Amino acid sequence: MPQIGRLEETGKEEEPYRLIDPEDAVVEEAAEWFAELQACCKPPATIRSYGMDLLRWYRFLWILGIKWNKASRADARDFTRWLQLAPKPVRLHWRYQKHGLPPGGLPKQSRPDRGTPNPLTGKSGPGEKYAPTTRAHNETAIRLFYDFHCDEGGAGPLLNPFPLDRSRRSRKAQAAARPNAHHNPMEVFHDERTGRYRPTVPKRIPKRIPDDLFNALFAALNHDRDRALLAFWVSTGVRADELLGSKNKDALPGQQLIGVTRKGTREYQQVPASTDAFVWLRLAQEHAWRGGVPRGRHQTLWWTLRKPWRPLEYDAARMMFNRANDLLGTNWTLHDLRHTAAYRMARDPELSLTDVQWVLNHAHLSTTEIYLAASQDEIVEQLLAHHARQAAGKLPTPRPPAPGYNAASLDVLFGRS
């Protein structure tokens, strides 16, 4: 699909993003929806995420010459099928976008085949096609976009081209075209992901970095700033972009706390960190200040390593982490550090699950409970030990039946010889 149109970041607080059509005009219906999202206290990151999904849908409509308010459910069905079958577009590096491709073409990728599990981490890399989570998020965003315009009226469509699932809607919900429209207040709410074209998203156990691989990853770093970042991420469990937004005044080594602004609620929270993290931070600060990095309580805590000095952004931190991955042949992500911290805290018997929920800033305790499950490596190790005991005949012998039960009948019932 041609990469026409774009989602433009404005830098304005009242309008963080705009959807631009191929004629460089603002898509007004998208701007109205973005304003609605902001009024619902959605952060700019959410508006950007929904905007990228909406841009993908608009590109589909622009290519076919269909107006947004004339799209039918057949168009939505075809778009969903296209997301399932079409490969993801290959985005060129900004150097190639600005200066063109080199004479010999694109350089060969050093990473393993896309979609195949990494031999060290067991994680599958990004596949050639859109993942089910991406398609599910896309369906939800576009359905909410049309729900807003159907409720507002005006130039919007009469029917949402992305309807709810027939098999999961009651008669009243079908009439209202939304789940839980006539919910009984005496009953609990059910988790209804009722988009008709919404794919089934498999549930996965969060991947953590084993201690030996984390030590190797930490040793592959070359700068104190990078070591401080990893130490904070793996000891606090905060998200990568939350830590990158901290200022000098937010680091309190005496109290062993660091302040971050949470992603969803935008509230300021002080979370405890390890002593090693503050030691590496102090070493990084001394090195940066000697090089001329600005000092001050309200200056950012994380800077680039070379002039001109700039605050460290998420993409630069991700590239730093990927360079360490390339040295080890792994494919960990920055978010895996949050999973690692959550797993370590949740498996500590001296730490309550509600404390872990507070540190991770989860809205529901059920989200924190997923870290109580054993990791894939531990499950595989335990099952292999089970097979070894079974082969050696060391499995525990069944207890004799209680008085009154016929042993021969129980052997037939449970398949014992």
C-alpha cells in the first residue's frame, strides 16, 4: 500500500497530533475525534496510537477512492482481510529517506529471520505480517472512531462499518449496537471484546530476562549512563519512557527513591530503586558534567553522550539496548526489563502482591497476577525433570485406596496396569 498521508506531531498541548491527507489538508473528522479523546483525559501517546490505526484505515480508503462516511461493512471486511494477508511495509531509515538508497541497495540485515524464535531468548521476532495484537488494536480504534461519529450525527455514517459480533450480542445489545447497553447492576460486567472482525489474541506469559543473561547484557554496555538506566529499569519496574522523563530533582539517593510521571494516569509517583542504580547514576552524572552537560534541578536526568547535548529520547535508548543485543545475539526489548522486575518482585514471598501492584502502577490486581506464573524456562525444566523421574521409575507410588473401595475397579477406572 502506498504510504500516502501522515500523522503529524504539532507540538501543541491542545492538539498534539493531526491526520494529514495526501493533499496536505487536515482530516477534520479525525481532528474532532482526537479532541474527544483529549477531553476523555487520554494521554498524547494514546492519541498517537489511535491515530496510526486510523491512518492505516484512511490509506485503504484513499487508494480505493471511498469517502470515510460512505464505507460499508464489506469495505471493513476487506480491510480486515488485507491486514491478515498483506506484509507489513518496510520503513526506510531516515538517512535513506533524505539522501536516497545507496548504490548497492539496502545493506543486509544482521538479525535472524523475522518471526523465528531466537535461540537464546526463545522470543520470536517481528513477523512479516501484522500481529494479531496489532489487528485487534486497529479494529478497536476504528470502531470507536465510527461510534463517536454515529453518536454525534452530522456528516457521520448511520451505521458503524465495524459492527459488534452477532454471537456475543443480546437482542437489546444488538438494538443499542454496543455491549452492556442494558446491563443489570446486580450482575458483574463481562469482558466483552465484541468486534465482529476482531481477531483472537493469544495470551502469552510475559518474558523475563534470566539472571545469567541479564548479567551478560549488563556487561555488554560501554557507558555508565547505560548501566544506570538498566539498573533503574530492572529494580523499579517503571516503563522506559517514564524513567527517561525524570529530572535531577526527582533522584533522591538519600531516600533511595526516584520520581516518575506515570504513563496512563499522568500522576507523579516516587518508587524505590536499588543502591547500585544510584551509584551508576552518580558516575554517569560526574562524567557528563565534566563534558559540559547543563546542570540544574529542573534539567533532565538523562543526556546524549555526544555534543550537541540533547535529552535522551526513547528511540535513542532503544538503539543503545539493541546494540548490546547484537553483541550477544539476543532480542530482548526495553519492556522486558519491566517484566523482569515485576517477575522478581512477584515471586518474592516477603513482598505482597498489592505492593507489587502499587510499584507497577497497575489499575487491576489481575494484571499483576500474571507475573505469579512460572516462566517458560522453569516450566520446561520441571517437565524435563518429570520425564527423567518417569524414565528412572522414581515417580511416587499411588497410595492404597481408602477402606471400602475396590482396588481392581480403581485400576480399571484410572488406566493402571
